[in-house]
Amino acid sequence: MDRDFVAKVREIHGKGDIIFSVDHNTFFVHSDSASIVQYVNEKNKKIEHQLGTIDELCEGDALFQSSDDDWTDKYLPLLMAIESAINRIQRTRSDMKDKNVIAVLERLLLKPDMKLHSDLSVAIQDHIKLTLATNSYSKKEVVGCLKKVLHSVKNHHRIGGSKGYLNFIKDKV
């Protein structure tokens, strides 16, 4: 968790739940290899904060403990972050297929901070970093969530064809 980021957001947001909505009140800017998140509250007050790497933001060494069919567990923020990143990119890339998502997720499983120079990998990493900045997860839990999403992609791809998964999440996230 990035306590400095949380404090900055809390300072301009005030009391109540904070909802980060990418491309609405939350934006990512990239400078060299750094991810900078911008958050704008309802009164147009803005903060900017450089997020750490996924490795830096992960905490502890907790194991990933989730069943294959349970998407309503403690990992929901991280799972939704990954899927919303994928959905965000598919809206701008009509040519994207499930196999593109599978390839990126398989590489990120090896090293979640891996630089792949693709809009999809950058979006997934940005969304993971934002979630890690405001929640406490270990690297094992991040990798477990990536595996869980990969399993879902492969399952929907097998059932629905080349865009089975992308069509599945289009209206869900």
C-alpha cells in the first residue's frame, strides 16, 4: 500500500468512499519507465503521484488462496482491476483477440513488472499498481489473480471462439 498516495487522495476527497474511475477521475501518465497517476475530485482538485513498481507496492508473502470459481472473495479489487484494464484497451482496439490477452497474461505471470511495450500490458500493470497503492496484496496474490484471469480467458476462448472472453467482459466490467 502507498500511504503517501492514499493520504494525498484523502486530503482532496474528504470523507466517504473513494472510487477510482480510469479515464473519468483517474488518469495515467508515463514518464520514462514511471507510472504517474492523476486523480481529480468532483471539485476539480487534482493530485499527481508517481506509483512504485508492482514489486515495491506488494506487501508480505501471503499465499493466493481462492477457489477457481469464486470471484466474490478478497481478491475482487485486483481481479476487477485486471479485467477493467483489458476491457479499456479492447474499446480502442477492435482488432484485439483473446490470444493477445493470453500472450500478455502469460508473460506477466513470469514477472508482473515486465516491460512488454504493449498498450495492453501497460494498462494491466497500471491498474494493478493503482489497486496495490490502495490495498494490501502480496506478489503471490498478484500472480494468483493473473493466473485466475488467464484461466477465465482460456475458458471463454475455448467456448466462444477468438473473442469469446472479450465479448464476455465487454458488458460486465
